[in-house]
Amino acid sequence: MTASILTIEDLHVSVEGKEILKGVSLTIRGNEVHAVMGPNGTGKTSLAQTLMGHPRYTVTKGRITLDGQDLLAMRTDQRARAGLFLAMQYPSEISGVTTANFLRTAINARRGEGTAIGLKEFRDRLDQTMDQLNMDHKFANRYLNEGFSGGEKKRNEILQMLLLDPRIAVLDEIDSGLDIDAVRIVAEAVQAKVSPAFGALIITHYQRILTYLQPGFVHIMVDGRIVRSGDYQLAQELDDKGYDWVRQASITGGV
């Protein structure tokens, strides 16, 4: 399988006429973990939602490609079939649809007609993946995210990612609501998934999950722009100095 590559070039995005992203450029390849950090309201979630095709976000300039395919020309479901996955900051609850049925339907949608996954193969994969994430198997038969705690919803997002086998995963604050043990389990599951055919973009406020993931690339976003990029040491520096340092440095040109 060829190596995955998501390319974002000079991306400008507006919401109701207000510019939110102001020229974001990133390249995320298979075998790579990138982290985007920054203050609240700086455009991190807007970037994630734009990548997945949320209709609220209007791209006014720039390009997004996945393995050479123009994502901006695709609907959200087509982007998912092409291999893009988004773990949302606030996962939705779907009453009347069990987690297991949702996942099997999603897998078959990606596989296409005539290649549906068999029930036994699906249940075996589901059970093994839930064990990997230390999830109680009863969650498979509960309605999707209904009555789940915040941490349970986030772990369920990683369950979806592992079973859907995307080429690039965008994980928006996947560590929010997780206790210390759950952060480690989730991070280890993402890290184990990394390969030439899989790369990840982690959006987070905190270094905690990054201590397990040790991303090779860390980007700081301020006011809709990436103002500095580096390796994991940049996240450590941010943890020591805080976002006020980032804001001030971006104003003075020191970042």
C-alpha cells in the first residue's frame, strides 16, 4: 500500500463572512504524528471541521488533497471513503442505533458493494479492539454515545478509528475527559496504528497525551495561523511558558 499524505496549502476559511483560518499550510504523511496546539478560539477545531467538509466553514482560498485527491471537491462521506477520519471534540449521540450496528455499517460503506464484512469477522475484530482499549463489551450493544461519559465517548471515537482503518486521522481534543490511565491507553492505540499507510493530526491543549505519543511535529496556532513549528520539545516549552508567551511572542515576532 502506498504511503498516505494529506496536504493543506495556504488554507483560508471563513464563517458567516468572518475569516477564521488565515493561510494554514501543513503536510501530514504516513508514519507521522503531528500535534496542533494553541489558545481557545484560535482556529484548531475550525481546521478539523474544514478538513472533513462541515458546511458551516467556507474555504475562500487554498487546497486540501489526500493522496493527490482534491478533498474540497468531495462531500463529507466521500472524504471518509477516501480515508480521512475525524474524531470530534463533541461526539454526537444517536438514539436507536447501537455502537456495533453503526460500526459495521460504516465499515461496509467504506468497503463497497460485494465486499461486506461478515458478522463473525466483525464481532471478532470488535471484541479484540475493545479489549485493546480496555472497553467493556456491553458498550457495543448500547445506543451510540447515548448516556456515555465524556471519556467513554472519546474512547469510542478511537474504537471507530481503529476499526475503520483510515489513512489520515484528525483527532480533535481526543484527550478531553479522559483520566490518566485512559489517556495512556488511547495514546498507545494511536501510536500502534502509525505506519506508512497511516498518519495522525492531534489537536490538543495539553502536553499530557503528547508525553505518550511523542509527536515528531508540533505546530502552534494563534489567530488562525501557524506561528511556529518544531518537534516534541516545542510542546514541552509551551507547557513551561503557557499560551501568554505564545501570544506575546507572535505579536513581537519572537515565535
